[in-house]
Amino acid sequence: GAGVSQSPSNKVTEKGKDVELRCDPISGHTALYWYRQSLGQGLEFLIYFQGNSAPDKSGLPSDRFSAERTGGSVSTLTIQRTQQEDSAVYLCASSLGGEFGGYTFGSGTRLTVV
Amino acid sequence: GESVGLHLPTLSVQEGDNSIINCAYSNSASDYFIWYKQESGKGPQFIIDIRSNMDKRQGQRVTVLLNKTVKHLSLQIAATQPGDSAVYFCAEIDPGANSKLTFGKGITLSVRP
């Protein structure tokens, strides 16, 4: 597609349930990022995929969070046993990588844990 | 640890005035910097970028200045318009960190009519 697509756009889930958030990057983009943004806050880095390199998972806040990228394209962020503090907007971005700019963001998934 | 941060959390300007948004970074290894604009309910949008071998770059109504000596980045918006109201983030890339994109905290620009 023309841009980065994220789904769902909104998700309300009960505490303790698992959720999956999806990101469809721009075709051909080798780099893919997940960020988390709490209300009125900056972007918290979660995980970074770059080509065939091992993903940089250094930003994942706990082992309840995991992400995969299948076939170098679509990525899924999974949050297990959701907690209220997981409520935030989860943003995905893709790029050609490195200094080639073009880091394009999706509109995010707003997750609310009740 | 290394971080990218902003000096001011909010900035209020009169429509038509020029705006200057500042950003301090601490990673001397970063060699590429980007400014993003985020409107309510949307993802961040690219505004302008600059490489470390430059100290100034101009776009349409926007200018980015880079001072590597003091690790300072600024975004200047000329003739600020109501549509410029948004949160602005600076971001940096460290090629030694697999070119990971790191964001600053963000500053809200509010334009008074």
C-alpha cells in the first residue's frame, strides 16, 4: 500500500487477556519499528527489525511483550496477560533503513485495558 | 544513558510569528537527525532531516540547524500558522546502534490566532 497500515485502530480489552496488534509496512521497506506512546508523552522504543538481522528487542518492557515479522513484511506485536499500564497508542514505522530517511509511521492502535 | 531531550515542554506563539523549537541530544555518535510533527490522533509525520556533515538545511517555511559542538538541534518555523499546532519531536540515528531511531520527549506548539 501507499503507507503504513495498522490494525485495529482501536482495541479495548479486559485485564489479563492477550492482544495482537498488526502492522503492514510499506512494500520494500526493510526496517520496521514498534513504539509505544502514552497520553501526552513521547515515543517509547519497543522493538526494531532490520532486514535479516536479529531484532533489537531492548525496548520491550517485559516478557509479556513479543513481536515477530514474517517474511520480512507484516509484523505482529503481541501483549500477553494485559495490564492497565499497557494502555497506550502503539505506533509502527517502516523505512528503507539507515540514513535513507523515509521513516513513515502508521496511525497507531489505541489500546485500552479495562 | 544516552538520550535525546527537549528543553521546553510547551511553546505558545502568535500566528504569523516565527517559532523556534529546540532539542538537545547527548549521543555524539548520532549522525542523522529528523524532526517529526504529530497532530492529534495521528502518527508522527516527517518534516525535515539533516546529516551531521551539515549545520543548516531549509525546507518550505522550516529550517533545521545543527550545532554538533554543543549537541543542539533546532527547528525554525517561519510565519507560524494555526495548522502548525502539534507536538514536535526530534529524533536521532546512531549508525553504530544498527541505525536505530531514537526520539526525544516532544514539545507542544500552540499557535494563538
